[in-house]
Amino acid sequence: MKLKITMTGPKAHDVGYRYFLLSLAMSNRIRSFEAHHVESSEGEEVWAFADGEEEAIAAFCSLVESKRPARSVVTSVVFDDFEGEVMKIGDYAQFCTTVQLNKAIPLLLEIGENTRAIPQILEEVKSIREDIQPGYSAHFRQVEADVRAIKERLGM
């Protein structure tokens, strides 16, 4: 049984909806599944396509009607028959991983750029410590220890 499900609302994108649906499909042993973000005049939409045994699709639909990702705001869920091809669920899961990596790589590069400044900050802290009252040196030693711990966790 093939099905197209359209979830529409003011907040259906960037809330993990596609991954939420993927998880529901996997838990219901649906072998072919995919979901996509779509902009429409109705608002944000997520289109999901599923192909599987009738009982599995029925259970999946019941969950789609009753559950939502935590931050989503959906005003309608519409179920329609579908005649087209549906991606194998493993291929779709791999596609999702690629999409998430594509989002994460720029953030990871930015973090890497920001961590390069840590040695300069540490040198500035050392020079400031020499100029202030001795009572503050213990606090700065703790800051240095914290910076070392952060660097170790980052593998620097």
C-alpha cells in the first residue's frame, strides 16, 4: 500500500519532523519511506511517502495523526493514495545523514576557527595576572586549568 501524507502548519520545518517520521516508519517495519520539506501557500509542509503492508501503514498513520515532534505546530494532516516510486528506507536514512552533515560541517569549521584563539587568550590572561593583586592568581590558575581541560576535550 502506497501513501502520501501531507503535514501542514506554521512550524513544520526545522523541528526534526522528517527524522521523527523516519523513526515511526522504522518502528512499524515500513520498508520504503521518504519525507521532504515543501513551501506552500498554506505554510510549511512536510510530505511523507510510505510503501508497505496495509497493517504497517495503518499503524504508521495512526501514530502520524496522534504524535508530533515537540516544537512543531501542525494544523492539518492529509492522507492520499500514491502511485509513484518511494525510496527504500535505508537509502532515505543515508540521505538524511548526508543532509545533517551538510548542516553540521560549517558549524564544526566555525568552532575550529574559534578554538584557534584559545592560546592567544591564555597569553593575555597570564599577562593580566601578573599585573593584578596576588589574591586573584588562584582564580586565574583555575581559569587556566579549565582552558587546558577544554583543549584536551577538543583534542588540541
